[in-house]
Amino acid sequence: MHSHRSKLLAILAGTGLLIASAANAASPANNATSGEKAAAAAASAKAQKAPEAAASTEGDKVEGDKVDAVASGPKVTTQQHGDWLLECYDPAINNVNCQIKQRIVQKDSDQNILVMSMAFDPKAKTTVIQYVLPLDFLLTPGVSIEVGDYRSTAGINRCAAQGCFVEGTTDEGFIKAMQAAKSGGRVVIVSRTGQKVGINFSSAGFSKAYDAMVGENTRLASAEAPKN
């Protein structure tokens, strides 16, 4: 199971799925909300002096379905559900052709402070996740995810120019908490000075986006399954 998940993440990363890149960061704003405030780099010197800086929820603003054809890659269809963006790729990648994501940016700089991506893998029956966080915070305490009464801690898998990555699978408790949440949750990191910094994310539209993503990925897997 672990090797399958690692292979899936590697394949998705190579195609732009579940990756926070410059292309993702170029998306226009949609449904801006105020979150628990953190500075743009979360643990930079500026953040340590002013830990409560405005953040907003970002998505790709679309009217209905939007299709982007890229000559060197798969065709991408996007649809906005509240603060969550559904992206579907044709052709599919490793039996997963849809993901959902949400991007949280610093209002005054439009810099990413959190990108959350999720994709249901129908073969493994698990939901693959990726959180991309800003650089320059303490890695040892890990990253806390809080939604209502749900609490979880995850380790950092790697850091690159785009930020630090949490990658793996999430449990059913997180999905249920997001579906029941009235506002959303937060990711908590620890600055170099030991200060906890919370970054809020929204649950608005999550249930519709998640159900649509799971349904499409499951449909595709069923359609491609060998007939007996």
C-alpha cells in the first residue's frame, strides 16, 4: 500500500496534480475570506513581529465548467464549489483524473501561505493529500490539522522552492469533520521562535467538490476495469 501511494504521488507530481506551482499561484481570487492571521512566510522575521496578518481564500474563478487545452499536457476541466476548486484531467493519471484544491494567500502580497490538494484513489480506496506550506518554520513539531473536534499531526515530507510539503493519505475522520464543519479548520505550524501560527482554511463547498471528485474518479476506474 505504501509503495502504491508513493508511486501515485510521484506520478501526480510529474503532471501538475497535487503540486503547488507557479501556475497554481497565478489563479485569480474567488470568495475571499478572513482567516486566523499569519504573516506571508509564517515564520519569517516579519511574521514573528506581527503574527496576525490578513489571509484570504483563493480559488480559480469560473462560470460553470472551464476547459483549458494545453498542447504539451492533458486537457483540464475546472469547476468551482464554494472555496474549493475541482480539477479534472483528460487523459487520467494512474486511474485518478480529478482532484480538489484550495489556495490561501497573504492579502497584501498574494503569496501562497497554504495550498491544500486532495485526490481519491479508487483502487486503494484512500484519499491522497498534499499540503504546501511556506518555508522557514520548525519542522520537528510537525503540522497540526484542526477541524472542529478533529485533531491530527503530520510530518513534513520534503521542502523545495515552492515550500514545505506534507504528503500521504488522510483518514475518514478528516473527511467527515470537513463535511460537518460550518466554517472550516486550520493548519498550525511553529515559527522559529516557538510561536504557534494558525492558517485558516474554508469548508465552504467542500462536500460538493469532494463528492464530485470521488464520483468521477470512481466512475473512471469502473469504466476501465477489465470485463470478466
